[in-house]
Amino acid sequence: MAGVGGGSAEALRYGVAKVLEEEGARAGAKFSPAALRTAHELVSQFVNVCADDMAAYSRHAKRQTITHDDVALAVRHSPEATSAVAEAVEASRSGRAAKRRAKAATAAVPSAKRPAAAEAAAPAAAGGDGDDDLADEDFLALDV
């Protein structure tokens, strides 16, 4: 991956600045514009290296989709990042389980007994658009 470009670079720059401003405010410090630019470059380079590594791991596994396993492998040398990936995967799994339970509960009520508004809102209440063909690893699945 050559680099973060276009709108992605601007979104990353904004995200890095917001996080640093919030953390600086919590610590009672301010970041200079030069420090923000340097931090953005650091994060951008890290993301690019990780993305390249994750794509390589996915190709090595003969997959076209990057999964949480590839993300975990890319950050395996950082205990904090590894635990953050594990927490995100667990949250994703528990969220998907809750969505499945809500969808099953909605589907269990015969549609003749459901009001039309509830019927239209059922997929949204279940946390989706009614599309059942999402990958099991939809939280961190990226096509390469």
C-alpha cells in the first residue's frame, strides 16, 4: 500500500489531532502544530506498514479478506495493541450474538401480528439492514 491518500489522509489527520487534543487536555498540555504533524506522520506510517503486513498475512493464508487474525498478527509485538484487538473482537462477537438474538426474537412473532411500522423497523432494531450474508468476521474484515 503506497500510503493513505485523499479523504482518508484528511480523516486520519483529523482523528489523530482530536485524540491528541483530548489526551493533552486530560494531561493539562497542548500539542504544537509541528507535534501534531509529526504524530500524524508517525501514525500514517504505522498504519501503512500494518496494512501491508496484514495484506501479506492474508495472501499467505490464501485469503482475499483481511481478518482479525491478520490484525492480531500485525501487532503481536505490542501487548497493548494485542489486547485492544482481542477486546474489539470480543465486543464484535458479543454484538453480533445480541443482533442474532434480537433478530430471532423479532422473527418469532408472526408478521400478521406485528404492526407495519414494527415490521419495517425490525432489521434496524436487529442492528442490520436485513442482509444475512455478512461474513462472520465482519467487524475487521477488509478486502485486499
